[in-house]
Amino acid sequence: MASSSSSAAAGGYDMPWVEKYRPNKVSDIVGNEDAVSRLQVIARDGNMPNLILSGPPGTGKTTSILALAHELLGPNYREAVLELNASDDRGIDVVRNKIKMFAQKKVTLPPGRHKIVILDEADSMTSGAQQALRRTMEIYSNSTRFALACNTSSKVIEPIQSRCALVRFSRLSDQEILGRLMVVVGAEKVPYVPEGLEAIIFTADGDMRQALNNLQATYSGFRFVNQENVFKVCDQPHPLHVKNMVRHVLEGKFDDACLGLKQLYDLGYSPTDIITTLFRIIKNYDMAEYLKLEFMKETGFAHMRICDGVGSYLQLCGLLAKFSVARETAKAT
Amino acid sequence: MGKRDAIVLSSSDDDDYRPSPRSKRSYEKPKSKSSVTRTNPSRAKRPRIPNSRLAKQSSNVDEMRLAFRDFDEVLNGFKVSAGSRKSNTKELWVDKHRPCSLEELAVNKKKVEEVKSWFEERLRTPKGETGGSSVLVISGPAGVGKSATVHVIASKLGAQLCEWNTPTPTIWQEHVHNSSAGMSYTSKLDEFENFVERVRNYGLISSSLNGNSKSSIILVIDDLPVTNGRSAFERLQRCLVLLARSTRVPTAILITDYGNEDSSDLTARWMEELQLSLESAGASKVAFNPITNNSIKRTLSRICKQELCNVAAEEIDLIAKASGGDIRHAITSLQLFCLKPNAELYLSSSNSTPSYPKENANELNTSSGGFSSQYGRDETLTLFHALGKFLHNKRETENVVASDQNAFQVGEKFSRLPFKMDSPEKILCQAHGQSRPITDFLHENVLDFLSDEAVDDAWTVASYLGDADLLLATFRRTLTRHSETENVLQSAAASVAVRGVLYGNFHPSPSRWHAIRKPKLWQIDHSSSHNQNELLRQRFTTDVGPPSLSEVSVIATEYRPVLKWVGYRKAGDVGILESEDDSVQRMSMDEDSEICEDDDDIEDW
Ligand SMILES: Nc1ncnc2c1ncn2[C@@H]1O[C@H](COP(=O)(O)OP(=O)(O)O)[C@@H](O)[C@H]1O
Ligand SMILES: [Mg+2]
């Protein structure tokens, strides 16, 4: 699998692993089996319907579309594919001119193959530009098909949604990410301990791009993948540390919890960093239902205040205090 | 290439332009489907809508030819278009299975009849003698068959259909534009205005070079130019209102409604405004509803039969439901769904094996069990499964996990039995749930699932839903900032809403079956913005800025009551009374009643 996707010597050693190990074939894409298997049929039989791939970042949407286009068009890729992503100008005029002109272009293709317009991060297009796309999509459907990728399909206007089949991608599971990491670790001969990979999976939170980037960063920084190195590289509070804070609160040791918080804060983590990790820990922490609900609520509110600009240490302490209050309230008498 | 020459003079579009996709098909496959190809005269004679800019520039023709020859040379580099010799299996199913007859049209019969009789009337009455405007506004959500209806009716009535399409800047046009200095750039809006101007003054006949004046003509405007900014929109509006007042060519303007889109999106608001002003200019209006589940199912089944695809009834049902009344999306989804990962199962229509191995069909059904949660436009459907779990709140009957002595003990009032389901966050993720709809749905439906006496529970639930709402409101404000922020706020809001409902519902009502309703709040938002538009329209001032809340409330609380009280009687008065009725109707929110008239079952959510 790895060898098929890594183009041996190309790029040398500092080529980003996300690119180096980007699957070239639809069948190499990990996870989202049902979606991927249908894309595979399209890659084989052609006649690709207009598609919207939607889902969280780093789940393989862009990869799928590129792989699909390559498999469908092979040597014609260069002339028969128009790729536009968010960094390109995709205002109304581009959509009108560039895309329409591309749609009108004559390209000789085998039967069942069509030119493909790839619009990555389509949800960042203005609705005006999307409007302008509407008719083009319809009028040239016999020669040109569209593949859109986006994070939330609801930001794609309804007339476009109406003309596309929607394929939803979900976050990858820890196993799926681990599987891919093992392939890369093997191919690059990265020394690691299992806890190190676990830490990478935690920091990635279902995002394969993040996982590969963190792996590469840890490796190039420390040449060894263990927990410490991963969290240092990723510049995230160590989850164990945060977990201990929560445990202290639940055990009624408010002082210890505050001490832990102070240590984190002194290490230079921003309130947003701390609270993001905290939320993820609470989500998976085994505690009474009421407490979990209250903790999540309070974390959400604290986050809200931080977003409003009140990003002080005091807010974080206050949050721990609120946790304790909730605990006191719920305590069995 | 002679064909292209003609285009230089007559049409702004190139040969990929097609008035209706079927004309394309008849051109490719003259022998097949002869019954289809000859029903619509427009197929034989393509309407020619000259581009005024080019037509007027006829002195430049030589120059243009010259430029054009260069283009030809470029063109010769490419060969025949891939699409031009394709077999039928390579089409999109929405094109391939386009309705050809009134019977095949999945649209509500009454609406079709309305449109049809309107056109019949306009075509029958000699031009200029019709009372009222020659413009019909057809509005409705995306994919409910607005264009299809007009196409079918036109062919049924034997009328020639002319479509306005936003002109394409083809390569040669750009070339000409660059090489001949005399030609100035015209925006799409300018071109549209010119076009409308021409239609108003001369109709379409005079511009038709082939002089086929006997057949009647219908003009369709399906592709309104995109307007950027208020002043451009107002130009468009003015120009359409003029058209509605004075054209004599029967014209259908198709306007896509934006359902529950962000009300912050101005386009939706403007489109509503546009409709209102067209109506007050005398245009008739037919509003299409989402297509009923049953009609969609019927169409999907027909397509399955024609494509020799064996799809289980439940799957068709799911696809239909998930499309949210959008038949185009349903058909597109079906096309994707019918891609069988298993090679033997995939039968193209050219390879027509009539029967299926039984066991393979079964296998297919099991493998596709997750369909509904992965495809389909209507996200709300994919939520239903999850919502059901949250609302029914299934719990273990006893605390199966032996509680750890050291673990923190919560008081009886606060303790709950373990869930009989995955963690709420996992369910949310699987359902691809967005926080806002989840919160709204829970809010709408949760009371049905509380036991009647449990007022305390209702109190708890409401308070948590309120918290979730607040988190979401903040989320909206910070939307533009980095994505990590979005993530925590979004998931916190969803978790608080869901867990609040689960935790708060301590005394679930004895398990009865409840249909899950769509949030009324959405409808209220919709009617409120409609009413607001309506109010603003009635202002007698001409400067129209973005509506501010204070303005609206002044109109509602002072202006209108005073007008009524004074007994203001003038020309504008009639309009006010009419629209008043309208807004009252909308406020009663009985929009379902319209759907009830349908011969099909009502979708109950
Ligand atoms: N499902 C997957 N299988 C294998 N690699 C993946 C997968 N998803 C993401 N990746 C890796 O992450 C990188 C980014 O993926 P991409 O497809 O761009 O994600 P997005 O969904 O954000 O478009 C790819 O280059 C690839 O290396
Ligand atoms: Mg991407």
C-alpha cells in the first residue's frame, strides 16, 4: 500500500508525509467503506454523477476526488480536469468564465468519461459564485461533471445540493488511523513505543492529516515517538495532566486541581489550548451523568467567555470552582 | 464549422447550448425513441436569441470571422467532443429520465394544471388583448420540477420554448473582445437588461431568423443573473417588473426558494422581495411545493425498472425521504446508490439481463443498510434515528456496573441508570448531526416524551436547551475564527442539548409512538421574514436600505394602524388589503393545508 502511494525518490526526505503517503488509488483510502466502495465502482465504470463529498477535515475527501479523477482520466488528467480550491480566486467571474470555458472545451475521452471540475472547500465559495455554477452544471452535464468537497454540506446552496449526490465522510476511527500510521512508521523506519502512537491518535482526533503531520513533526524533532515528545511537538497540554485535574476535582481535592492548572498555565499553554483538551477529556471521562452534563456545560460557557476575549487564568480557576460546586450539589447526603 | 458561423451572428452560446436536453438526444440517436423526438417543435428548430451586442456589430463581422478562424485552428487541435457519441448509459439519470409527458411529471396535478391553463389562455388569446400580465412566476424549492413542468407543458401545447441563459463568454468572444477595440464589455446584468428590453419591444418572433412565426413561443427565464449588491439587485428587479408590465410573449420566470437557509443570506430575502414586486406588477404566480414522498417513490421505482436495478422498497423509501421533496436529488442519489460494488450486480442497460440471482440481491440489501445516514440531502432525516434514541431515553433497568466504593457517589435525585445505547457523542457523530438542528428538533419534540406530571423535568430540560442555544449563538458570532473554537462550542452545545434532554427526562412518558415534528421555530422565522418583507414593500418611500428592526416595528405599530384609522383610500390601498390577507394566512401557519389537497399521502414528519 505504502509503496504504491509513495513516489520513491521524488521530493527527498523533507517531503510532507501527508503528500508522500496520499493514496493514489481509491481502493487505498482508509475508512468510510461504503462511500469508498461506491467511488471505486465509479472509478471502474465511469459516468461519475455530480458529487458533493462532505465531512470533517483530514478524512480523505480531497484525496478521494483526486484519486478518482486520476483513475477515471489517466493520461488525460492534465487537460480534462480543472482543479480550483479555496486559495484560487473563485468569485463569480471565475466561475462564469473559467469553468464555463473549461466546460465548453473539447477533449477526446474514452466513452463514459467526462471532464471533471474539482471544487475543493466548496463551502468557502460565496453563494453568488455558487449561483453562477448552477446552470453550468446542468447545461454541460453531458461532457463535464463536478466534484465538490466541503466540511459542511449545508453551506452549499440548495440548488447545487439538488444537482449532486451527497457522500458523507465521518471522522476516522482510532483503529483506522493506527493502521495507516503503522504503514508509514514501517516505511519510514520510525522508532516508536505504542503509547507514542496512542498520543498521536489522541491529538489527531479523527483527522488523518493531523496524525501524519504530528508523526512527522515528532520524528523529525526527536527521532523517537513517545508520549512526551508527541505532546511537546504538538504543543498541547498533556492529556494525562488534564485528566488528573479532573480526577482531583471529582475527589474533592480542589487545591490539587488548581495546582495542576497553574502548572499548565505556567508552561505557557493558552486558555484555549487547555480548555480544548479539557473538553475532550471530560467527554471520555467516566463520571456520573449529571456531572458530565454540568462539566460540559460549564466548559462550553468558559470557552464562550474566552472567545469573547476574557481569556484569563481566573476564568480557568473559576471553571474548576464551578465543577466543584456541581459536585457539591450532587453529592450524596 | 458552418454551424459555428451561424452562431457568430445569431446566438451568444456555442453548440453545447441546448434548449432542452432531449433535443440533444434526438440529435445523437435519430432512430431511437421517435415518439419522443417529434413532439416538440423546439427540438427541430433551435430558438435563436441573437446577442444584441454582436448583432449590432455586424460591421465588425469580417474582423470577427478573422478572429474566429484562429479559434477554429485551435479547435481542430481537439477532436470530437467526448459527449457527442456517448451511449445512453453514460448520461446522468436526471437527464436520461427526464419526464416526457404530463403523466410522468411527479409534480402535483393541480399545480401542473394551473400552469398549463395559464399558458393555454395566454397562447389562445391574440397578443395584446389579454388582460393582465404575460408573466408567470413559478417559485418553489430546488429540484421540485419547475423547469421540467414548463418543458413538458410547452411540448404538450406544441409551443416553441425559448430559454434565456446567462450568455457564456466563449473563448472566441473573449478573443474578439480583446482584438476589436470597438466592443465594450457588458456585464451579465447589462446583457439581461438589453435582452428584456428587446423582448418587450419586439417580442421574440422578429428576432427569430427562420421565420417560424406560426408556432407559438414561450419564453423561460430560468437563470436570473446573479446580482451582487443591492443596487444591482434593484436594477434586475426594475427590469423584470417592466417585463411583467409590458411583454406580450408568455413568459415563465422560475425562482428557486431557499427553504430554511440562513436568514442572514440576503439573496433569499431579495428573491422573496422580487416575487412580491412581480406580483404587484400583475404577474401571476404558482408556488410549487416539495414533491410528496409517494410521487418520488413512484418515479424512483419506474427508473429502477428501466435501469434494471433491483432496489428494495425500503431503500427507495429511504432515498425518497432523505431527499426532502427534491426529486432531482432523489434521482441523483439513486444513481449513486445503484452503483453496486459487486461487479456482477452492476448491469448497464445495454447489457440487459432480466433476472437476478436471488442471494446477491439479499447481500446487497444488507451491505447497504447504512445508506440513509450517509447520503441524502435532508440532513434532518439522518438525524431521526439519533433523535429517536435521545427522546425515547432507553435505560438499563438496574445499575449493572458494580459501583466502585471509592468512586464519587451522587445523591439519588441526581443519579441516573446507565444508557441502553452508545454514548450520545458517538451517536451524534454517526448521525452526522449538526448542533443547531438537533437542538431545535429536541426543543420541538421533547415535551411529548415527558410524562404529563413531570413539570420539574420539563423545567430541567428547558434550562439545558436554553444553555445549548446560548452556546450556539456564540458559535455563530465566532464562526469566522479558527476551527478549533468552532469545534468545542459546537460539540459542547450539541452535548448539552442532548444530555440535558436525556438527563432531564427522569420520568419518560410510557412508551407511546410519536411522530417527530419539524421545528415550528423554522416556520416562524420564515413567516416572520416574509411579513417583514411585506411590510417593507409597502413603504411608500423609494430609498430601500437593508431593513432595520426599528423601521419594521415603526411601520407595524404606528404607520399601518394610522393608515387604517384614517381610512386611507387610494390606489395603493387595494394592494395593502390583499397582502394583509396573505400575511394573516401565513401567520396561521397552515401551510400544510396546501399539501393536503394533494392526492398523495401527507408526509408527516
Ligand atoms: N481515509 C484516508 N486514507 C488514507 N489517507 C488519508 C485518509 N484521509 C486522509 N489521509 C491522509 O491525509 C492527507 C489529507 O487528506 P485529505 O484527503 O486532503 O483530507 P480532506 O478530507 O480534508 O480533504 C492525505 O494526503 C492523506 O495522506
Ligand atoms: Mg480537503
